[in-house]
Amino acid sequence: MKKLTTSFLFLALVSFNISLSSQTPCVTYHRQTTCSQRSEGGFIYNSQSKSGLFAKGTSSKLKVIFYAGFDYSISLCADKDLGPQIGLILTDAKTGEILYDNATNNKSGHMEFSCQTTRNIAVAITIPGSGPNKGQTADAACLGILIEQKVSPKVGF
């Protein structure tokens, strides 16, 4: 009986490990060298960057803190199956004020800005298209949000 229990636990651990390793490519998708679209050097990786599995017609929000005195670069990198027209909206988490909507910039997957005050921002991602019909499985693909930062250069006296 003890051998049976031990065998069962071993099998459960192995199958759990297999299911986690199948999701691994999406977890680090934003770490690809081709993801960064920054305009100049000096930016470093921000640990608030994140990746996940997305299907057409879905959306998700990520809360990020942007600190005063830093320049930021935000790059979206998505599997080609999700299409090029991914929505990116930055909203002040406290007031709900829309600070940036990439619909005004031809759905660009990149933006850069300087932060004068520390702010909590909700980053909303929307994948265009319709989700699967009832009874169908969704075709999902990886999407990453790469956030990079650097100290803002001092200008003037």
C-alpha cells in the first residue's frame, strides 16, 4: 500500500511539472531579444514586465507603478497569430483618466514617456477579433509587455 501511495504521488508531481513546463514559453515571452523597440540605449529591464497566453477577442489589465524621474519604454511583442492591431491603453489607476490610447497612434505596439510624478497605472491590452463559438476551443498565443526604464537626463541648470 505504501508503494502504491508513493507511486501515485510521484506520478502526480511528474504530471504537474509537465503542465507547468508547457506554459513556460509564454511566461518569458517578453524576454526575447526582438521584443524591445526602445529608441536609444541606456534602458534597463523593469521587473514589472509580464507575458501570458491570450486568445482573440480577449483583454487583460496589468497594474504598474511608474516612478518619478525615469523615462520608460513599453513594447508589446505578440505571436503573429494574434494579429498586428493589439490595443494598448494606459489609465491612471486612481482617477480612471486615460493617459494614452494607441488607437490614436495607428495601434502602435511601442511607446516611450517620461514620468514627472510617481503614478499607479493600469495597462489594458485588448486582442482584436471574436472569441471562439460555444463548444470550440480558443486558439491562444503568447503576448508580452516589456517595460524598460532609465533615469531621465537632467536638462537645464
